[in-house]
Amino acid sequence: MPRSQLELLVLYQDIHLMLQEAEEEKIQFGFSVDGIDELKQAQEELAKNIDDRFLRTYERLKTRYRRAIAPVKNNICLGCFAKLPTSYSTKHHNEQMIFTCEHCGRMLYWIE
């Protein structure tokens, strides 16, 4: 089953964060982490499957936030801890749309 754009973006963000942490460890501790090239290659493959407009939005948001995509639990954005409008609670089941937090602008995904 093909993955939704949101799932691909979350995977892309996870790989980006792993690469970022590996770079920070290299700078801080002076040693490199194995598998960096594989992570970069996986990220490039994911990017080919993500719609350009979502990828551009992600790239713009990651310059502002460490996590450009935030989970939502109990109708609260866990990126900025703002309560979302009640209209969002019924909309999150549509996997074809990506919603953003009205307060911080992060892309959102719902967790149970």
C-alpha cells in the first residue's frame, strides 16, 4: 500500500533529525557515525516521492523549528502546545490533506 504524503514527510523528518544528530556528535565528540551515506541516500529516495509543495514547506519550517512536523494529541499541537480548533478533530482522518497549526505553522499529524 502506498504511503501518504504525511507519512513520507514524517519519515523524511526522522532521517533529517538523525543526520543532524550525527553531525552534532561529530562536532561535539570528534567521531563520525557509520551509515551516514545510507541515511542520505534514503532521504533522497523519500524526497522523490514527496510532493514538491510539501517538501518546500517542510524545508522552510525546518529553518525555524527543529521539528517542522508536530504530533497532535487530544487536539493539542505538541510543537507549541496550543489547543487546535475543534474543526480539526473531524478533519484529521483525510490522508490527502496536510494541516498546519494555526499558532506555530508546523505541519500536523495525529497520534492516539
